[in-house]
Amino acid sequence: MTCRICKNSIDNREYRIKEMMFGSGDTFTYFQCSRCHCLQIAEIPKNITKYYPSNYYSFTADPLKKYRNIIKRHVVRFRNHY
């Protein structure tokens, strides 16, 4: 496997990882470059939409919106405590 960043193909470490977010259990091969340490998927799936449906959290207008109120609540609580 050749690193897409630095083109190194020597002593790259391979990992096999199962998809767990959507429950398909499909296994993917990743590798980490021994030179630049970039971790990358060995082969991008042909049907990428299976793993990134239209409601995927990164596709929302503000993916952190639901966390902002939680953070604000904690900050106010800590401020009031002190």
C-alpha cells in the first residue's frame, strides 16, 4: 500500500476495522504510513453512500448545534457556582 500523502510504500502498518456506526459490520483495511504516520483507508468503497447517508451528522448545517446548548448550560452552571 502506498501512502497518498508522501508516496511511501515501505513498512506501512495494516489494520482491519469493522464498521460499527450503522451496524453493517463490513470490514475495511486501513494502513498507517511508516514515514508520515498518516492513517488512511486502503481502498475507498465503491458505494460510499451506504456509509454516509443523507442524514449523516456531518451533512447538517451545523453539526455541533445540538451540543451548543449543553455546553452553554454547563458554562452558566459553573459560572453561577463560582
